[in-house]
Amino acid sequence: PSITPAPVVTPVIDTTYGVLILNATPEQGLATQMKDVVVAAGWAEDTVNAGEAGSTDFEKTTIYYLNAEDEAAAAGLAEVIGGAEIEQSDVYQPAIPDTKQLTIVIGLDRTANPPSPSPTPSS
């Protein structure tokens, strides 16, 4: 039997989505910097919200999208911000029901001093 590869999503920059940006690192100002990048890419300033996440130890910057049909827009947004993981999740629901939202959670990989893998102790 042949294995069907998973369909590859073509990234789409879709500025009709609201964007929620959460800084999940101890470094101040990252969410605001990210908002500037997103707005410069064509999103309306009032559709992009930046704030602090509840944690400061999130590893990899990730864009969360709600529905399968939102994946292409999430991939497009990932390209806009210079790369990020994308993941389908219902953790971040839009504040207004039935609106389209993508959520960027900024991770330690975007800080001035990203964590390096723990050195392996030499024997």
C-alpha cells in the first residue's frame, strides 16, 4: 500500500485575522516589537494586540490557530515574523466569538540570550 504524504500547506498572508501576541519570556518589550513587525506586514494596528503571557519559560515561538482552515494563515504569519512553529489548539479563543484569530506566543528562542542546550558533562 502506498503512503499518502500529509498535504503541504501553502502559507497565505491573510490580514483579515486578528493577531494576539503574548510574550512568554522574561525579556520585556518583545511583544511590542513583534506587533510592529506584524503591522508593518499589512495588519491593521487595531487588529493586533500585544501583551504578556502567564509564563516566562516558553521554549519555541509558536503560532496557534483554532481551525484546520486557519493553518495556511498561521504558516503565512510564521513567515512574516521570520519563522515559528505552528500548532492547532483551542487554548487561545478569540475574545469575540466567530472572529478569526491567530495567537503568537513568543518563546525563549527570540530573546537576546536564547537558552543553549545543556552541556553534556564530560567524563
